[in-house]
Amino acid sequence: MSAVEVADVTKVFETKAGRAASTVRALDAVSLTVAEGEFVALIGPSGCGKSTLMRLIADLDEPSAGEVRVFGMPARQARLERAYGIAFQQSGLLPWRTVRANVELPLQLHGASAADRRARADELIELVGLAEFADRHPDQLSGGMQQRVAIARALAEHPRLLLMDEPFGALDEMTRERLQGELLRIRAETGAAVVFVTHSIPEAVFLADRVVVMSPRPGRITDVVEVERAPVASAADDAVRETDAFFRSVSAVREALHGRQGATPRAAPRGAEAR
Amino acid sequence: MTAAHWTDRGWVRIAAPAALGVAALALWEVGVRALEIQPYLLPAPSAILAQLQAAIAGVAQAALATGRNALVGLLLGAVVAVVVAALAARVRWLDQVVAPLVAAIAVVPIVALAPVLQTMYGATSEMPRIIVVAIASFVPVFITTLRGLRQVRPVHRDLMRAYGASGWQATRMVTMPGAVPFVFAGLTIASSVAVISAIVAEYFGGLQNGLGSRIASAAAQSGYARAWAYVVAAIALGLIFYTVTLLLERLASRWARIPVG
């Protein structure tokens, strides 16, 4: 069974610009499969529908046509059964709750006992290295720390799928690289599948097993790049970023992203083939 | 490290406005004496202080009576405002019914209702004053609370949906705590409005026990310094209401004010 199965999904948004109502095809007949435990990055220019695709998988929006299945269930059922954890570009922490209470939120919503909640929250706060900040409020933390709390919260219910919409997009480069390494370590520990939306090529290549390249108007998958992994001690090792294999994959993704905008479109992009 | 601006020091922040106040009083005193201004125009601060000392028990009693009306009316108005705003935020048709009504209440000169209510309830009742205060306090609390309840950030809405939270859970965990600072912003405005309307409502007859009626009767009897003594008490009462609300606000939204350490 695959973690995510997106079959021929189209999403049309109705927009009202002035008096004329028009429609935007955010996604046009997109198909994508994410295997269990697989890390897939969605990359593309703004407006290519990568966030929309993630929102459809999360059942935060509904497709206009096509079907989304998560662990074999319809997206809505998967959401209600808490099949996934989710993190956004904004941490979305509740400012009046402490770090611990924020991590406990999903457990509290689903009726876990206070003792269980606390035990699990402390475990997760330890996992993201914020043990000494458990009783602080979000406003007292840096952006990177807030995002780590958001990741801990996403992991609260042992999800086998993590959905992440540019979670490091608002962070500085150094914090960003450190959190990328941490995410890979956490993912190795939990074995969860990840769908990760980003607009950074190195980020996509460093994190993902497969990079799905998308293009706008209408939103389509134009290419899928399998990332070459250099044999290093651990995938979370920053040394990965210096290997030839890493650079080759970065070039491959870049070509997939820009090649399409050149005078001669690629003969048969994989996304188009799939339709 | 750059030195903090001198006005940022704790004692300066208290001492500077105090010094300004004292200087203004001194100028007032000297001005009244030097220019021989008649008491009915402006009594000297020393004369007002003397009256305040002489009648301190009566002033305190009057302040208590007015303060009680203001407090009861404020609480009444605020509770109704929060409840109605909470309902309006959840029920769309109710919002559409209530919105024009609140706009109408907001523009009515509410203290002008005092004589009407006075005839309704009789001259010995505190109810007319309490109702005037409640209506006056209702408006700012209602408006800010409703705004606060509508202020839910999209990311929080997505999050609650992702967790499959019920409408009531989302209201209790996200919407209501997020609206608390807005409720207090409204309460801060309402606290001064409550004292002012409690005092002014007394000008329209009824019991002669509060600050407003005492100011009116002292002025009518040419007791100008005495009238001013009651005005001083009214200022003090207003400041107490305002400060207490501010303190409560600080307590209720500590999380929003903690400096980054």
C-alpha cells in the first residue's frame, strides 16, 4: 500500500477579479504516488499548485476532479483518522500556550489523558532538542525553534505520513540547513513518509528521495527527478551537500525547472506522459 | 551596547509626569492669585484641596455610590457584549440582525436616556444609571470582541481542520483565547466610558448620592471649590477603573507581552 495516491486530480479555483468571475486551474490532471517511508519534495515556481496539491492530500481543500487516497483511504477519512502530521511555513503555534501545551494540542483534541499527553510531549520536545524551553511561550523562541516545536507537534500522534508546506521557508540559511539535517534524522527514527513543499532546489535534493518538478498555468507535474545518494555515513550528514552526486542532482532538478521555459520544450516530460 | 534613552529609566518614567503635574498645579495656583481670577471662573488648587479635606467623608461616599453604579453597569454591559458577540460570530443571521442595532446604539446619546429611564424606574432607583452605564459599556466591548473572534489566522483554521477538531473545540482552544486581548481592549475603553456615563446620568435627577449630583448641586449653590473637589474625586475614580482594567489585561494576556529574554 502506498502512503499517498493522487489520481488524475484537477483543482479549479473560482476567483472574482472585479466584476468578471474567472477560474484558475491550479492543478490539471495531476497523478502522483508516494510509497510508504518515501520522502518526496514538490518543487516549482509560485502558482504551480505545489501547496494546493499538499492541501488536497491533507483534505484541507477538495479536488474538483480526480481522487486522493492516503494509506488506501479517501483523504477525508485519512484526515479524520489522523493518518498524517502537518507543518506549515508559519509555525501556527498558539501564542498563549507554552511549548509543551502546544505539542500536546493534537493529543488533547483527541482525548488523550493528561499524563499521557505530558509524557509524549516531553519525549517529542526532547527529540527536537528543546527540553529546556518546554515551559516557554512561543514569543520567547526564535523562528527556527518555533518551527521545531511545530514539527514536534506534527509528530505527536506517530503519523506515518508528514505533510510539510515550506516549513523552513521563512528561516535564515544556516538555521534552515541545521533543521534540514534534523528533519532527516527524525524521519529516519520514525520511518514516516514525507511530502515536502519547497521552492529551494538544494533543500529538495538534500531531503528527498524523489523531487517532483511542477510548472504553473495550469499546475502540472513536468518531471520527476530521482535523487542520487552519495555513499556517506548518514543521509543527515552535511557532507552530502559537498558530494558530486548532490551537485549532479541539483543540476538535474534545475534543468527540469528551467528547461521547460526555453524555446524548445522537452520532448516528453514524464508528467505529461502519465496523462 | 548603546545606553538606554534617559526617558526609559524606571524612576524617570514616574517622576517626569509627576513633576509636570506639580509644575502645572503651581502655575495654576500662582496664576489664579496673580491675576485675581474669581472662584466661579476657576478656584485655586489650594482652595479645592481645602474643600476636599473638609468634606473627605462625603466625597468618598459619593465616589462609592457612583463607583458602584459604574462597576455594576460595566460588568453587566461587558458580559452581555461578550455573549452576544460570541453568538454573532457563530451564527451568521444573528450577526446581520445585531449589527445595525449596535450601530444605532452606538450613535444614540445614551445619557439622554437617563430622564426617560428615571420616569420608568422612579426617582429612588439606581437602575436607570446602571442601565445607562451598561448600554454605554456594551458598545466598545461588543465591537472589539467580535473583531477578536473573527481574527482567527488561516494557519490556525487549517490546523484545527487537519486535526479534525469540532467547531466547539476550535472555538474553545483557538478562537476564544485569541480574542481575550481584544475583549480587554474594549474593556479598557468601556471602563472610562462607564465612569463618565455614571456621573453624567446623575445630572438628570433621581437620587442625590453620587459625584455627578454633588457636582451639580455644589455648582448651583456657588460652592465652586467644593464642586471642583468632587471633580477631583471623579478623576480619581476614572483612573482607578482604567488602571484596574489595564492590570487585568496584563494578567490575562501575559503571553503576548513577555519580552524576548
